[in-house]
Amino acid sequence: MDADGANTTNLTNNIAVDEEPSWSLDGTEITFVSYHDGDADICLIRADGANVANLTNSSVNESRPAWGAAPWPRREIVGDTPRVARVW
């Protein structure tokens, strides 16, 4: 997307609800919540739309993915599951 909001691109390109995007600190990856399998899972995608990965893939709803300040190349992604916060 351009700075003015023009030229948007659908990165996930599916019929599921995908929401709560969170950009990595270096701007190369995005975590988001996807309902592609019926419950909310935290997923990871490259900023160019390549390499979608389901990080949680569980039967409970995960939400609010956020990037921690871990030193690179280690990823620290924090999200909520019912009653507990977890790190992936």
C-alpha cells in the first residue's frame, strides 16, 4: 500500500476473516489472527505475502499477536489464549 492508502494488496487472499495485524520490528513479517479453520489462530506471513504459517493451530482461540523486542534473528511473538499469555 502506498503512504496515501492507495494501491492496497490482499496478502492472505482467502475467504476467512483475517484481522489484528502486527508488523515485525524490521518490517519484513506480519502476524495476524485468522479464522481459516473455524477458530482464531495466530499466523505469520512475509510482508510480500509469501510463506504463510499457522503458529498456533489449536482448538482454542488465540488473539492479539504482538512482537517482542527479542534480538534478531530470534522471533518473539506474544499472544493471548483464554486466561493465559503465551510466547511463540
